[in-house]
Amino acid sequence: MDAVPPAETAAANSLNTLMRMLGTSSCSSFVAAIATGLTTTVAGELLPAASAYTVIYLAAAAAALLGAALAALTPRSAAADASAATAEPSTARAA
């Protein structure tokens, strides 16, 4: 919340919640579409094929990498930079 003015905190929180809900819904839809689209028959039962899980996990890995790249490229606010610069390093040692 350091990236928004205090008066905009509620709007930023609402937008974050909306984006998380849209991401969860679209992810569930994607997984269901892939799992039902790539199937195999085993002992007369129709089951998701192993390739369906491979596609799902590769898509999840790509989404995670994209998210990490976006997080790395997102500019920090001046207040967050200032507080990070003035923070004292921990002097406690593990026993």
C-alpha cells in the first residue's frame, strides 16, 4: 500500500481483490478446459491424460515467471525506498 496515497488505499485494495478474483476464476476455467479437452480412456473410464497435467503445470510455471518479472519491473515508491535505506541491519546472531 506504499505505492498509493493514503486517500486511495481503499480503491487500491478493492482493485487488488478484484484482480485476484478474476485470476482465480480464469485459472479454474483454464484447468477445467485443459483437463476435459485432453483425455484418455483407462479401463473404460474417461480420465485426463498425462499431457493435460503437463500443459497445466507449464502454464502455471509461465504465469509464475510472468508475475515475478512484473513484480521486479514494478517501480517502488519513494517512501518505501527511504524506509529501506534507513532500516538498520539485524545484529542478532543465531546461537
